[in-house]
Amino acid sequence: MIELIELNRYYDTQRERFYALKDINLTINRGEFVLLNGVSGSGKTTLLTLIAGMDKPNSGIVIIEGEPIIKLPDQHLSKFRNQHIGIIFQHYNLLENLSVYDNVATPLIPMRLSLKEIDKRVKESLEIANISHKASSLASSLSGGEKQRTAIARALVTKASIILCDEPTANLDKANREIFLKILERLHKLNKTIIVSTHDPIFNDLDYITKIVHIVDGKIAK
Amino acid sequence: MKVIKIFSQLLLVLILSIIGYSIVQEDNPIEVVKGNLSYKPIPFILEKTDDTICKMLIHSYYGSSQAITKNGDTYFFNDIGCMMIWLEEQPYKESIRLWVYTKDTERWLNARLAHYTTRDKTVVGYGFGASERELKDSISFKEMRVRMLKEEHLLNPKVRKRLLKNRY
Amino acid sequence: MSSLLLNTNIAIFLLAEWIVWFVLLIAFGVTVYILKKWDFQSYTPVQYRLEKYAYLVMVILIFAFSMKFILLPYFIFTMDKISDIVPGAMCSAGVISFNHYGMKLFFIKLLILLFLMVWLMINHYDLDAKKYPWFKLKGWLYLVIFLLISVELYWDYAFFNDIDIHKVLNCCSTLYGLLEGVNPLPFGLDKTRLLILFYLLYIMIVLSTFGKQYFILSIGLILFTIIGYYSVLYFFGTYIYQMPNHNCPFCMLQKDYYYIGYLLWGSFIGGLFLGVTTIIANLVLGIDIQKLKILMVLLFTQFIVICSLYVAIYYIQNGVFLEPVKVEMVM
Amino acid sequence: MEKSVSSPFIRFLLLNFFSEKSKQVTVILFSIIIIFILSSVLFISSSIHHSIKEALQAQPDFVIQKMRGDKQIDISERVSDELIEIPSISKVTPRVYGRYFIKPLGKSFLVVGVDFFDVQSHRALEKLIDSTNLNNFFKMRDNMIIGRGVKRWMDANHYDNNLTFFTPKGKSITLKAFSTLPKESALVSADMIIVPIDTARKILGVSKRKVTDFVFNVPNVLEWEIVTIKVSALDYDLRVINKKESYKAYSEYFDFKGGFFLSMFLIVLVSFSLILYQRYSQLYSIERRQIGILRALGWSIRDTLKLKFFEALLVVFISYAIGVLLGYIFVYIFDAPILKNIFLGSFNIEIEPTFTPVVDIFLLSSIFLLYALPFIASVLIPVWKIATTNPKEAMV
């Protein structure tokens, strides 16, 4: 499903070459629930951006759903990301000036769907993330938990098979974390491949995690 | 689909044949005769040759003239004035042979040697008539050319008034 | 520097052309940089940046195409406006024939519009394909376009600067300076044969478009350009002006003919442009674009209908066809 | 409003555009001012061109004068008999006119003597003459028809209804104002005074058998060239001026002003586009993040380009529409109080021409080309730069 072969990502400074990721080899099958553990700055986020095709590695191959995405021109890469990958960011990244409904509808616009079709899908994902009661209120007026749930709804609306979460629970209080985990569990049951990069211990004792990957200084530690 | 293909090919053949037929059968008047390296005046066919400057068919040899460039292109003019206007636009003026049809001896003469009267009734109306012998108030080729370029010819009303005394 | 350049309309026109050229200069620099460094297989960040620059070139060219598309009718309008000042010229046809730049300028503007349309078409399909197959082709084509546009800019300036508003000028009736006795129609055709060819070519173009015979289509288009232009000039135009001897392509663009010229020439040139684009798409890129073909046929049909309508209406009203009077060169 | 829009993209565009108005307001305001000035100037100059054409339409086609050196001298009347003989000429009419200075080096009027009995070739005068009652005007020797400018000057300086002229020989003639010239030709005939031909001769000191110039019409425009040649052949010192040349002189005069304004406007334009370039690149951080998010969600560069480009176009069209509207109102309803003087300031008599609205697609596209094209050109690069933000920005 997701194959990373010999991935390297480095940044050249005047003095030396700093390796954000070094020789990453990883295979994730469909429906897995993967946990990326590591101190912040260990390269977790870089790995997520590479999987989502938002950044290009300096060498190595990334194959998702059988498609090598490194060499894809932007138009195809964006379309691929739009249809296959849903992302939940650490700082939610909602469009503050738009309503929840419009925020969740944003990823559907490049798909050139009709308004009716968009409306159906948005309502559906709002239900899953149980935030439909706030559909018409502005994103800036939401609480942290509500924002996170809008972000989840936005990630689901494109029916993407892969969900990437970058430190999803970092800014949530205890109660909202529980709600978030319950939603994740429901997604897992929908056979979606979920990758969560976090150092929040709450995830460690979940029973449905299939793989834990420890990343130390850009390398996968066994 | 096959029928369309055949039919359009047929149409192509028909169109090309019409065009071919018309091109062959077309006989436009000549404007220039190329390759006249002998630099001799050509007895051109009247009613079938055009003057390049005033764009008219030449109806008689009387008053007409020819110019032959270095590479043998021969142009025809029905009035000496037109030839001067044409000459002005050409490079290497010295290398161009100019022939005029003299009115007195009715033969082709080198324009630079001819004498020109200024009150003739010519086709376009510039009024320059070429003659072999020097007549009463005829002028040289150089003087004629300058007058032509200064527009001191019969088409200029002021000049016509001075020369012909009648009004217009 | 002729005082004409101070005329507001000309100043605006030249300013607009200059700005478009300046923006295209930037795209030129970027394209040269891209063509030098482009290597699709390489992984270097430079290569990824090149892809972004390609989008800049695309944006600039879309901007250039739309502006040039507006500037062409504006050019004709400007000449119409200054035809009051230029002595003797009755319509923009007179002005355009003022010096040798006029006609050349007009054709190069059409050519540029055609090339820009072809470039945009290639770009559209280049982005769709996964490996940027025609990336270099786009770059080289743009270099040619930029060269043409620079020539156009120079000719623009030279044309207006060269108009000496005191020299008396003849208008479009003597514009075409035909030698007496010479048959004005191409290939030695006479009126009836010209018309037969006009309709036959139209049918052939339509058939060969759907028959996917692009070789025949290209011949058809070339012939139709010539035959179409002359038929409008020497046959249909006289019905629009209802004057047998008025053979002028520009006068129908004026108000008193309800700007029919724009619709007529627009559909004619539009059809030709789309035809050329379809041929290039099929022969060079090997893609068959259904949309373009249908639009092309529609435009040509519209062109044919407008022309024939004018003749039909005239015949219905007056029961007789227009017979051009033989003009004797009376001296 | 949101629900009605058909395509989701446009809906998103409008939502996004109108939700953060603060960013766009400054650019829109600035553009509106620029278009307002630009459109009023172009409206004025096109109305002036129109009214010149209108006024000149009424002028006779040809004017013949006798010129010795640079001085125009009077023509003897016999020339008109020769003129009539030339086939394509119609309505040959003598005219006696000249400038009369009320106060030395001060106000001056154009005194025009007209003979009412042969058909007047000055079409505007014709219209006027038809409306006035011929008999009683001609009956009293001391009548005159005055231009609108003259009328205003007379009211301002308490000449109730008549004016005294002093002939070169010192005799004084007082004339009563009979009626005023029509409004349309105000631009050309503002400071004109029309009197019977003999009175004009007396005022201007023109001898009996002489006239200032001749006017005539040549209906068939194609004949103009040949007629000019034939007429100039009559005498060596005849000068033939046709209507087109006077139109050219007038329009060149106003073109010069238009051109002058345009070069001034060019400076404004350059500074405007620099500000735009900087303005669109400067509000970088907020927009970068937004585009980063969109790109992360799967928007391709073409989509974000389209979004940003249409946003700029929205700004252009809103400010274009409002600016042109304001310009139209200012010029055609309020009669462009200040701007008008720049264009007409130089006439020695302050005239009050109302501008006839002449707005056609050509004018609107001129305004578009002068404003929108530079706007978009200067915004191209910043828009592209923002639209190609790397999606990675969203993760930071």
C-alpha cells in the first residue's frame, strides 16, 4: 500500500549536510494503524510530508497505491493527494474566515463535483466527526476540540483511504482526546490506513495499533 | 465513415482539377519580362503589357518607354514620367538601361541621349515627349528628370497654366 | 517623430503593446533558463523549481493571449479613428495601406495570435500528460513567438511613426492597386468558379474533419484561406456594401454596416485558427480533440451562413444579382 | 448569495474574497481614484472631439484665402465667378470677417459679415438664419447675432443689449443683439458676432469690392482632391483649406492636451504598478499559509493560480465599474467643473459647453487598456509567487 525505499532527505548548510531523514525503508499495508514515535525534530513531520507528496526527497522512492509519486508533475501529484490522502494538522489549519461547512467543502473544489454532490458528502463527514451542529458558524469561533473535529471532517470528505495525523492531540484537553481516539477507532473500523505521528503516551496502550515506528535523529530505530 | 473518407478525397481531386484548369488557361497581361540580358528594348505586345507605376495597359508605342535592370528584368511604362518615378525607387540607378520610343524617328533610343519637349499630350499627362533631334525648347534627360521629381510637369496646375496658358 | 504618436488612442495602444512585450520579456528570460536546465529525470531541487517557473510562463502567456486578443480589434478601431485625420483615407483600410508596415503588421498580429493559441493548446496537453513530453517543444515555440512579438512591437512603432498626416492618400478602392486587365482573383478563377470552390472547400473541410484525414484538411484550410478571403472581397462583400465595385475587407467593420465585419471575419479567422490547432494537435501531439473540431465546423458554418444570407436577402429584395460595372480607366 | 452561485469554485472565491475585505479595500480605493480621473479625462476629450466634428460638420467644405507672405489679404469678388465655373462646386459664398478688439489687447470678438440673400453655405448659420425672421433682422441696419460667449461677456460687463464698434476711420456704430447662436456649435462659434455684410465691411475696414474669403461646398468627397488642384490653379497666391484640415488642426490641438495628460498619467501609472507589485508581494505571510493549506488539501498550482488570478480580476472589475460610473456622473452630469478648464482653458472667452455624452466600446476599452492591463501585468508575478507556495508551509 505505502512503500518507502531508501528515502533520504537532507539540507545543505555552509558547513555540513544535515540529514533530516536517512535510509528510511518502510512498508505499510492497507487498513494498518501506524504510530510514529519520536522526539519533536526527529524527522516525524518530514516523513509525513514525504508520504503526502508535499515535499520531494533528495533520493529514494515513494510508492503509494502502486504509484511512484516523486516524479509526478504537480497537477497529477495534487490530484493524487486530493483523492488518496487526508491530513489532520497539529494547528488544525482551518480557513478562519470561512464557516465550518465551507472549510470541510474546500478539498472537494478541485474535484469539480456538483454543488448537490458536495453538500451530500460534507453533511455525511460532519456527521462522522459529530460537528454538524456547528456547520454554519465561523471557524474562528470554534473551541480547540471543535476545530479538531472540523479538521477530521475535512480529511474524511474526500473519502481518502489514507489519513495522516501530525501531533493531533498536542493542543487538546483530556476529554477531547478521548473523543478524538473514539473517532480514530471508528475510522480504523472503516478500513482506512491511519498514520499518527505523536509523542503523546495516550496512544501507547490502544489495542488496535498494528505497528509502532520509533524515529531517532532521522533514522528508524529497531 | 468509409464513405466520408472517399467522398472527401473525391472532392479534393475535383477542387485541385478546377484550380489547375484555371491556372493553365489564365493569361494575365505581362508586367515584367525577366532575363533580357542583351539589354535591348523588347517590342512588347500592345494591349497585353502593363505599366507597373500607373497600373495601366499600354495601348500604343507612342510615348512609351522601357527600363532594363542589371539582372535583365525589363519593365514597361506608358509615360516617361512613370519611368522616372519608378527609377527613383530603384537602387543602382546608373546600371539601369533606359529606352524611350522617339516621336519623330519612331524608334527605340537610349533615354539618356534623347531630348524632351515639355508640352506634349501624353497618356498620363506629365507632358514629356522624347525626340531624337533637338527641338526648339526641348530639355535634356537630366533636366527632365529633375523637373519630374520637382513635380514641374503638366499635371501640376500652376505649371500647366504657365506652359499651356489655358486654364485647366 | 510624427505628431500622431501624441494622439491619445495611439499612445494608449502603443503603451499597451509595450507593457505586454515587457511582461513577455520576463517570460522569455525564464524560458531560456528553463530550456537550459531542464532534465526531467533529475532529482535536484533546481528541477522542481523549474516546474514552478513553467507555471509562470503559462500565466504570462494566458495574459498575453487575452490582451493581444483585445488589442487586435482595438488596432483596427484606432486606425478607423485616425482615418479622419489622415487626408483622403475613408476607412482603416486606407490607413493600413499607408506604408508597407500596415499589411505586414496586420498579418503578424494574426500569426502571433495563432501561435499563442497553439502554445496554450500544447501546454494544456503537456500538463495533462504525466511526463511533460512536449516541454522543450513549448519552450522553443515560445522563443519563436517572442521573436515575432518583438518584431511586431517595432513595426507597431514604425507604422504609426511613419504616417505623415500631410501626404494625400488614396482610399481602399484604389488600395489594391490592380493592374488593369489583370484578373484580381487567385488562380485565374472567374466569379462562378470562385463560388463553386468556396462551397466545395467548405464541404471538404467538414468531411475531412470527421473523416480524420488531416492531410486533406490542411490543404483544404490553406485553399479556403485564399478562396474565402477573395470571395468575401470580390463577391460577398459587394452584397454587404450593396455596391458592386466596393471591394474592401475593412469597411464592413464600421458602424454603418453594424460591425458585421467583426462577426464575419471573426468566424472565418476563428475557424482557420481552430483548424490549424486541431491539425497540430493531431499530427504533432497525436491527440484528437473533439471539442475543437466541432467548434471549428460551427465557426465555418456560421461564416458560410452569414455570407450566403447577405446574397439571399439581396436577391429576395431586388430579384436580381449584383453585376459589377466594368471600370474603364478614363484618363 | 452564496447558495445561488453555480460553480463551487466561484462560490469559494467570492466567500474568500468578501470575507477578508480589509486586505482589498486599499487597492480598490486607490484604483477607483485612478480610473475616475482617467475616465473623466477620456470622456471629456471624446466629447470635445465629437462636438468639434459636430460643429465642423456645419462648416463649409472649402475656404479660399489670398495669402501674400504670411499675411492674408482681401480677395476681389470676381474670383467667385471663376469658382462657379468649376463643375463640382456648389454654393460659392463670400464672407467678410475679422477679429475686433473691444479693449486693446483685451477681449476680442470674431465679427462675421453675412449676405442674407444668397444661400448661406455655413449650415449652422443656415439653421439659425431660418429660425430668425429675415425681414425685420435685415430691415434695421444695426442688428447683430451674437455667440453664447459674447452674450455672457456682455451681461457680465453691463452692456445691456447693444455694443458700439469703432471703425478704423473713427466712426462709431452701435448694434443691437438680435438673437444668440445655437448651443451645439458653441465650441467653435462662442465668440462670434454675425452682422450684415456691409456693416462688417465698415467695422473691419474692408473695401467695397473685396471680401475676406470665399467658402464653397463640394458634395462628392472623392472630388475634393481634383477641386483643390483646379482652384489653386486660378491664382498664384490662392490658399485652399478643406474642412478636414481644420478638423485636424482642432483635434491635434486637443490631442496635444490629451497626450500631455497621458504622459503625466504614465508617471502615476508606473508608481501605481510599483505599489501594486509591492502590495501584493508584501501581504505575504497570511496568504502564504492559506495557499499552503489549500495545496496540502490537494489543490493543484493551476487551481490556486486560478483563485488568486480571479481575485485580482475581481478587484479590477469592481474598481473599473465604480470608477467609470463616477467619471460618467462627474463629466456628464456635473459638467466636470475643474477638469474642463484644463481642456478648454485657453479660449479667451469663458464658454460653458455642455458635454454631449459620447461613450462607446472603444472608449471603454481604452480606459480598460490604460488601467486594467498595467494592473494585471504588475500583479502577475506576485500572484504566481504566492500561488506556487510549497504545501510544506502548512506543516510548519
